[in-house]
Amino acid sequence: MKKPHLQKQDKQLYTILKKEEDKQQYKLSMIASENFTSKAVREAVGSVFMNKYSEGYPKKRYYEGNYFIDELESLAIERAKKLFKLPTDWGVNVQPLSGSPANLAVYIALLKPHDKIMGMYLPDGGHLSHGWSYNPTPEKKGFAPNIMFYKGGKRKVNVSSKFFEAVQYKTNPKTKMFDYDEVEKIAIKHKPQLIITGGTAYPREIDYKRMKKIAKKVGAYYMADIAHEAGLIAAGVNKSPVGIADIVTMTTHKTLRCNRGAIILAREDLMKKINRAIFPGLQGGPHNHSIAGIAVGLKEAMAPTFKTYAAHIVKNAQRLAKELQTYGFDIVTGGTDKHLILVDLTNKGIFGKKFARALDCAGIIINYNTMPWETRPPADPSALRVGTPWITTRGMKEKEIVVIAKWFDEVMKIIATWEESKEDVPFADFNKKAQTSKELAKIANEVKKLCKQFPLDI
């Protein structure tokens, strides 16, 4: 997309933007929480909708001149209802600025300060906004001992743990998956007012009906945070919690392939409280340009081609897991039902931070990540989180996945030769070597050639 005004008015910023465009075009973006939007979405986000202030909700605004903004927000709401097949007694809020504020709005709406929330343990795949805290002098480098739940630490990292009492359930130490019987025992013992599922690095489907049954048993609300798999659920590739959970929250920029933003779905009786929590509780005027982009993305997600796209996301992730296993990579839970895989690097002896940096120098952008029952610090954890939404948007399929897996193996073999013994090379020295490595640069050139075969519509 040409930007002649920006180029003329602010050459410095324009130069930075062009470098980012080139990076996105010529490197493989495989971060599970990222995707690439259509030109139509970007046009809507960059439109004059950004100029209007509109505190309140459709037909209930505190500023004049919002009749077209009312049309816009109502359209986004109706599309969300249709796409996610909402029951007639459910409502929608499209105003949250992002996922964490959406979750916080639910807490503020339905809970009192110091009420108890129960979510998934962060290192096992949960999210910061589900009550994360830790102990500064931990038993195992910041992580909980070998028990199936974590009752919070002294250092309250997220606002969710500062204002509410958090209990977190962990995955089964053998399967690295949910142990619903243990989750039920923890819920019965601690009696939370809200139970949460979802997170950032859990590759398996969640039994929403079982979680709702547990919540009902202890008198808790049940919130399903589907930030990562929203697009897969909309396309029918993953199961939906709509109509099962009491509240469903999501971000819009991951598998749903909209711009940055968030949506809350809930029973209408709860939505009235949630609406008040968003405005005036947390936010003033919504970002109307973001809502416009989301409305466009929701329409795109209704097309039959989106269902095919979502299915390919999962196929690509599953094929990548199998291919990496042939090169001796250990895949957490043995595979995936979604758009992401978690790679345990323990058997390789070179861990997340170094491998992620080497892959970036080889043209593959990825993030290091904690894994279930992690024993290493979060700044250099044991695993990688690998996602397929963006490369699937480019049109890549299983044939390309085979090549990508081979590059993972080649990069690991290259950097293994740099380590005389496990982890001997300091990261600063490793980073310098990676940036100047001719071997990694050669792979980066091969990656660029592949990217040119599947260009992004920038």
C-alpha cells in the first residue's frame, strides 16, 4: 500500500515502516499470537473513524454526531452474533481495547475485590491476566513445586492477582494436558467465584462442558478465554464454548485474522454488568477505527474460504509437529488440535532463547516459551511456541511445512557446533555469532526465496 504523504512528511518514520514491511514480507512469521490482515481491514483501521469520540453505546452516547458510529458498532455486534452463533439471550461487546482489558472488565463486572479466581498456571500455558503471581525466592527458579495447583506468590505481577485472590491449576505432569478430576478437586477445595480456561500455549482442545459442570458444582461463573482459537472456533474447526460458558472473551488478531482488539460474548443478564464495567468502568471512548477493522474481519470470517483456511492452519500445525519429531524434537502433548505446537528443547541441550534468536537470523521469527512443569527461568525457558496462522495466510501448506521443519533442524545443528559443552557460550557472544553466521544467512536467503513464492498483499 503506497504511503506518499507519510514518506513526504516524516521520512524517518517512513523508513522504519518500510523496514518492518520488508521483514514481514521476507521472513516467516511463526508466532502463534500473530497473523496478517487483509488490505480491507487495514483500510478500515486507517480510516476517518479514528477521528470520532463516542463515549457510551449505540443510541446512548455522550457526544453528538455519532449516528454513523452507531451504525458501525451495531454492524460489528450483529456480525459477531452471527459468526459465533450466539443464543438469543446472549449479548456482545466489541469495545475492549485488547484481551487483558476485556478479561479485567469481566472480573470488575461480576466479582468483588479479593474474590477468588481460578485459572490455568502461566508456565503451563495460561495467561498473565488469569491471576499470575510468583515468589521472588522460589523453590524451582520461579515456579511452583510438584503439586497440581498454585495458590499465588508474594509478587503480584498482573492486576488480576493484585485485586483478586488467584488459584491456578496445572497440567498433568505426565500427559502435560488438563486433568479435569484434579481441576474439580482444586475447585471444591478453594471455592472460587470465577473459573477461567484458555491461555497462550495450550495445544489441545478444552472440554468446556466438563469445566462448566465443575463451575456449577462450586457455584462459580465460568469464563472461556478463546483469544488464540477464536478463528478456529468461528470456522467450526475447534469446539465452541458459546452457550456453555457464562462468558466468552477473545482477542481478534490471532486466528480470527482481524486487527488488534477484543470481543466479549456473554449471557444478556451478565452483559449488562460487563457493558458498565467497560464504560464507564475501565475506558472512555472506544477506538472506532479498530471496531471498523474488526467488523470487516468478521465478515471475512463468514466466507467459506475462511473455513478452508482455518482447517489448513490446523493441518499445517499437525504436520509440522510430525516433521519436527522426525528430527528428534520433543513435542509437548505429542501433537496439537489447534494452530500452535510447543517444542520441548530439553533433549537438544540448547534452549528457547538461543534457538529463537538463531531462527530469527535464519529468517524464521518465533518466540521462546515456558512449558508445563517448567524448571528454567522465563527469560530463557525450555521450549519454543510455534504457530501456523500467518504462514497459512500466505498460502503455505504441508509441502512447505516439510521444508520449514528441515530448516529448524539445520539451524539446531549449526548452533550445536558453537557450544563446546551445554550452554557454554554467553548469550551476547551467541547473538553476535548468529548475526554474522554465513550458514544462518544462507538459510535466511532460502527462506526469502520461499516467501517470494507466497507474497503478502502489502
